[in-house]
Amino acid sequence: MKVNLWSAWLSFNYRNKNLHRNHLYLKLFLITLFFISAFNTFAQTTNDTITTFTLQQCIDYGLQNQPTFKQAQINESIAKATNAINKSGLYPQVSASANINHYLQLPGYVNNTGTTPTQSSIRNSSVPGVSLTQNIFNPLLIYYSKVAPYYVKQSQELSDSTKINIYVSVSKSFYNLLLTLQQINILKEDTVRLAQNVRDSYHQYIGGIVDETDYEEATITLNNSLAELKQANENVTPQYAALKQSIGYPPEKQFNIAYDSAQMMNDINVDTTEQLQYNRRTEYRFYQTNIDIQHQLTHYYHLAALPTVSGFFDYNYQFTNNTFSKLYSKGYSYSLIGLNVSVPIFTGFSRIQNLRRSKLEEDYLGWDVVNLRAEIYSQYTSALADYKSNLYSLHIQQNNVALARRVYFVVTLQYKQGIVPYLNVITAESNLISSEINYLNALFQLLSSKVDFQKATGDIKY
């Protein structure tokens, strides 16, 4: 609102062509700076009560609260529960049953001595019992026992991959937000410098040293800087939202970010001579585990030709009586024990085809690993190249900032002395702000490329 009010006053004064417009411009500009300064002071006072997170704290928070991490933890529990279900057949299986029968018409049977059917004399019967079964040898249960650790390992590798993705996502979101905040600081400094230019050109214009256009050009430059500052301030909100999403922070709550500039400069260094080791990548280990699981399935189809053996024990108590109300007045028990053996003789060649398919799937996964190795190497070389180029760019931009500041200082003094035109000041100011922004971009691109390089080498520690 304050910037719009200032623009309205400027437009009003231009239309009236009043000689005092320069005084009004200057006063309104100073009022605007006062309100901006007051707002920043208020915002700082308010934000003092808000939680402040460093990058590591953001990562730690994300590794505890991010929804994908919660899902990864649940997935580990699901894998363990699935293994427990599959291996439950190793334990004795106990069941109880009972029945009650009432014959509406008694059944008959023919004895060995005659042809006349003899009817049974028992109308009511009931047989409750308990049955116990124990698997002794079962190829499927052997497969479940051997493959269970691989499923747990696989779920843990998925969790590790999720943690790495959270680390990368949080780091980049943090750097993007911090880059914008640093750009805002630079644009504020630029606005202060341009305000000084406006004042200097105004006094020189009043003193008859320069033309009125110098003052107008200074005002235009200041307006452009304020517009860039406004745009950068507006970008902060969606970038905070992206960071909240990446760490699983409640959208309705607020927090600030903090950083140590010295530590951040130390963090840009990484050992680029380290050799690529594929087994440090969670994706590579995950594929290897898949091959191990498939190999166990192939082994199972080999064992599927063997018989399954189980033992059983049944205990029953039989009640019989023609009078239903007296059915449970008297009974007798009986029990038996035995073995069940089942031998697959012919299954329509399904076992052979399953075995063939499983071997083919092992070969398929093997080629997946070959392709993954090529992909990892490509990611590694790309990340290494980006890191090296961004590191070189950072050093170049750092030198450019020092040179641009010196040039701006000299040109400003020359302009005040009437040696050079105001166009030189505008050019020097533009070069200074560009070099400072480029330096920031190079710094945060370097930090992001370092994260990509660490991910490519499997060197992310969480």
C-alpha cells in the first residue's frame, strides 16, 4: 500500500508539473523508507517468538514427521507382520470342532448274513473334538523361512532411500528459501544506495550541476529496485510452504530459518577424488536384494517336487442317545495319531514352467542391475561436473563482487565531483547488484550440487 501511495503522489506531481515536486518526491520517499524500516523492526520483534530451525534441525524434523517417512516405517512393520504370517505354519495348528446330528429318518445297512436292511437305533449324536496338526516338511514353509530376512532388509532399504530423498528435498528447499532471503537483503542494500543516489542527484539538480533527467533516472532506478524487492518478498511465502511440506511441518504454523555463514562456506567442500562405489547406493542394494529374493523363489520351485509331510493328533468325545434331552448324559472318547504325506506326481508341467519363469526373472533383474550401474555412473559424472563448474563460478563471482563494489564506489565519487554522467552510476549500480545476485546464485547452486553429488556417491549421512 505504501509503495502504491508513493506512486500515486508521483503521478499526481508529474501531471501538475509543479516546481516543488522534487521536494514532495524526496519527502514521500523518506516516509516510505521509514515505514519499510518500521515494518521490518516490527516483523523482527514478532518473529522472535517463532521457532527457528537450522538446516540440520529441518532435516531432523523431516526424518521424524514427514508423511513419506511415516509410511516407510509402516512398510517395515508390514514386512515383519507378513513374515510372521507366512512362518506361522511352522508352529502347531490347533483347532476345535463340534457337531450335533438328529436323524429324521434312521439310516440302514445290510449285514453279512442277509439282505434285509437293518436300521440304526441312534437318532441323536454329537461329536466335539480337538485336532492338532504339525508340519514336518513343507517346501513352501522352507521358502518363507529363508526369504523372510530379505523382505525385512528390503523394507529397510526403502526406508533408507526415503530418508535420503527427504534429506535432499529439505536441503534444496532450505537453500532456495535462504537464497531468496539473502537476495532480499541485497535488494534492501541496493534500495538504500539508490535512495542516496536520489538525494545526491536532487541536490546537484537544485544546485544546477546536473540536469533534471539525472534525478528522474535515479527515481526510475529506485522504482525498479523496489519492484524487485516486492517480488522477492512475495516469493518467500510459497518457498516457506515448500519447505514446510518437505519436512512435514503443519501449514498453519510458522517458523524462521537460521544459518551460520561461516559454517555454510565450510560446507561447500567435498572430496571429489573419492571413487564411485555402487554398493553404497540404496537403489543398488535394493536391486541386489530383489535378486536374492528371486533366487530363493527359484530354489523353492526346485524343492516343490518333494513331498509334504505333516503329523496330526485328533481327540474326540462322542455322545449318542435316542432322547435329545439326554444326549449329553453319557459319552465315550476316542483319539488317533498319524502322518499325512502328499506327493506331487503330475501338475500339468506347472512346476517346470514356474521354475523356468523364475530363472528368466532372475536374468531380467540382472539386466536391471546392469542398467542401474550405468544410470548411477551417469548421475555421478553429471553431479561431479556440476559441482566443479559451480565451484569455479563461485570463485569468479566472488571476485566480480569485489571489483563491482570498488567500481561503484569510484564512479559514485566521480559523479559527485561532476566528472562522469549519471549513466555511469546506473551502469555501475546495475553491475554491482547483478554481481551480488550472481554470487548468491552461484553459492546456493554449489550447495545444491554438493547435495546431488553426495546422493550420487551414496555419501549422505542422516
